[in-house]
Amino acid sequence: MLSAVVAGVMALSSIVSPQSWNTPPPPDKIVIDVVNANGTGCPPGTSAVAVSQDNTAFTVTYSVFTALVGVGEGQMDPRKNCQVGLRVHVPQGFTYGIASADYRGFAHLEKGATGLERANYYFQGNSPTAFMQHPLTGPLDNDWQFTDSTEVGAIVFKPCGEERNLNINAELRAAAGTSDPKKTTSYVTMDSTDGSITTTYHFGWKTCP
């Protein structure tokens, strides 16, 4: 299973009634099923999902999502990826889109080494959105956090009345650059992805016709 959300903006066209942008979240609890989790960054049993009590966000957490280069490096270590397919069950009469997402983790990069975090999101049946990516540069030995967000008019909602998976693709990379991979180790790890289904004043739930 997976723990809470992903960020960014995603989605797919849908027919939604032109209600207020600030429609309150539905009062009933949202249920999220993890349909699949595949990739070198999320082997079975290493990721989890959880929904906030106020129905405004969900989080996906990872326990072994780490890209590594240098001493101790394996063949697949410099690039790690994870694709998670979620089935978000919302109360009848509502639909949702993703407004923003926060990604958090830790990086240890030797001088000259580099790292990269990137992700995209889309509803099943739609073309993937462009990757939003964030570079990291050594020397670095600290936590990192990036936020991907979408302009209000660009937020796309899941089609009303249709069950479609929300697919989240995340990727981490580590590169030695000018550092010495025979003597040093650099890595980038992701702890969690927190995605907002509603923002404070721009985006809210939509009611369906």
C-alpha cells in the first residue's frame, strides 16, 4: 500500500459544472486504492499511501527510493524510478484534480556531483504531462524539498462519473560529474510526495452535473 500523495498538476479533461473554484471538499472519507507500484525505486512493500483527515491531500511515502553513484554503486543505482497507479474513490457528485505537490528527501552529493528529481502525473487514458524537474548540485549534505504547482486555469479534473487511475511517475538520478566515483559516494533519496487536492484560495473540489 502507499502513503499519501503526489504533487503537481495533472490530469485530464472532464466535464464539470461551472461552480465556484472554492467548493468545499466532500464530507465523506476518500478512499485510495493502490492499483500498482512498479519500478526500481519502489519494490513491493516499500511504499504506502494515506489521505488527510480533511480530504484536502494525500501522501505517498517510500522507504528505499534512492539513486546512488560511486563506491557501492550497483548497475541500476544511478537512476531510480517509480510509477504508482492510484484509484481515488470520491463521493458521488464530486470530482477532483491535482493542484500542487511537494516532494521531500535527503541528498549527499560530493563536490562536482549532481542529482535530479523529476515527476509527472496523468489520468489513465490521457497522454502524460511534461516532466517537472529539479536539479541538485554538490557539495550538498542536507534535506531538500521541491513544489510543483499548476496555474488555476490549467488544472484538469477527472471526468465526472468515470473511474480512471491517477498515474504518478517519479524519478531520481545521481551523477558523479567531476567527483571521483572510485573514492566517493553521492546519493539522492526521496522520503515522500505530498499532493494537494485543494489549495487555500485558488482550487477546490468541483461538483458534477
